[in-house]
Amino acid sequence: MKTPSSTTALSNNKKLIAVFGATGQQGGGVVRALQASSPFKVRALTRNPGKHPDLADEVVEADLNRP
């Protein structure tokens, strides 16, 4: 599982964008589009990051039903 770190986030000039629902149809499309042609570093937020470790630049656990 990739995890964010302050040194990683600051080590390049790309701004960070987080995508909720990155494993679904819409969120996955957003992640792919951002990775293909944008100046952003992509952080995928998912309930189970272990199932999708290479989905984005960073993959972290997040569940809107469990704050």
C-alpha cells in the first residue's frame, strides 16, 4: 500500500488532487484522465487500498461512512 508522506508530497512540483470513489466507474475514469494528461499528482481514496495498490500515485484508505 502506498501512503502519503510529507517528503514525497514536497519532492516534486505537482499539486496533489484527491479522488474519492477511485475504484468505481466515474472515479476510476477521473484518476485515469488525470494521470494521462494533467499536472497533478493523484491520490486515490478507497475503502480497501490493499486491493488497488497501483491505482494512482498514492492510494489511501478513506470511508465516508466511517469518519
